[in-house]
Amino acid sequence: NKFQSGVLLAGRYQTISPLNHGSFGMVFMARDLKTGQKVAIKCLTKKGAASEAGFDFAVDEKSEELVLHRRLGAHPNIVNFIDTFETEAHTYIVLEYCERGDLYEAIRLDQGPLETEHVRRFMLELVDAVAHIHAKGIYHRDIKPENIFLTQTGSAKLGDFGLATTEKWSYEAAVGSERYMSPEQFDSAGAGYSPAAADIWAIGICLLNVLFARNPFTTPTEADPLFLDFSRDKQSLFDVFPSMSQDTYEVIVQCMNLDPRKRSLEGAREALYRVI
């Protein structure tokens, strides 16, 4: 579990540098010696090896994330699956490498989409990605800037399906990142929620991040005064973001309706086309 550069894996991938590290294992950059292209390799620790190492989290020998990637197939706005291999202790998933990193870092460095046309194209690509995964019966549950990656040309690619589900209705609490979770995911009554509708809510939060480099709420609960205002009057977003255009607001309304049944990917797409 300690990264080493220059190691040849599966007789094909030469490790270059670490990209990310978490409780699941790590993601690192490598070069595919077969194609000469850089790739991202996600290393997942198997359960038996995790127990021996004292880890709290691990994957089964047949990683659910790997199964989901195979089900998704290829799409221009998804971080696409390339290959997989395994050792006794780890499962490796080889994925597309996105040269410009993730959207969170791009926003932090003021290198995200800036011009209106670029923002519109970027968000339409994200909507297309989510529409594709939903059509495949997969729901991401962790859509946020850290999981949206940028290609060299600035196109969007949705990645990291580690929390994704195929269940159309979920009772799992606290899945995802609080600032991007939908209000119904905080419902203490335990009625459950639609992961598809929660994904659409997160698209709206991501749009506000792209435009204004911050979230509108800490959490979408009545304990947050800004969300409480929003729940009473959606127009209160103009107080939080005074420079927001009416066209942008119309996109937000399609994504962040408090009634999950009224959120619409197609409505968001149509509203994005109207943004000037």
C-alpha cells in the first residue's frame, strides 16, 4: 500500500505518480506501454488483505465498481473503463486519465469554465453523463466537483463510481458528500429517497460552484438559515448570488426543486440551451 514509481504492473502499466489516496486504497498515474498513453489506475484492497492490514474498508474479490463500469460501457462524458487485473491482495481498475484533473481543483485555481458558452457546454456534458448512467440503471450518489474531471480540451467527464447504486429507491443514510446531498437524504423519518433525483439536485449545486466558486448551503436542512430561506422562497438564491442571471436560475429550478419528483434532467438540458 506504499506507492512506488517505475513499477511494471500486469506486464503493461508502468507506475508514474500517486493521484489520490483514501480508505479504499489509492489512485495513481501510470503509462500504458501498449498504447503509450497515460492512464489512471485505481487500486482496491480485497477484504482478506484488508483484515490483515487492519483497514476498515475493502472490496470483495469482484468489485462492485468494476461491475458498474462494465455495465456503463463507453461514453464521451464518463471516465471510461480500460482494463482490470488483480493480485492476491488487490483489484486494479484501469481508467482514462484526465489531464487537467478534477473540477474542484480547477475552480480553486480559477481555471474552471469561465465564459458563458463554455459553462453551458460543460454543464450539458455533465447532464449527458448523468442521463447515460441513469439510462443504464446506475445512480452515482456522489456527484461533486471532486468527481468531475476535465480533459485537455476542457470537456467534462464524470468519474468515481465507488458509492454508486443500482437501487431505484434507497434507505441508506449519509451516502455521499453533505454539501451536495439533497434535502430528502437528511429525512429522519426514514422514508427513503430516489438516488436519481438526488443526482439531479447535485447537478444544480455543481452549477453554482462553477459560476460562483461556492455552495449555497452548508447542508440542505432547516438548521441552515440559507436553506431555510430557499425552502420558503427559491428566489432567495438571488440574495446569496446577486449576479446570477434569470436563465441560470431557471436551470437551478429544474435541478433543485424541493419536490424530487419535479426535478428533470431534460428540463435542465432545455434550460441550459436558453442560457445567454
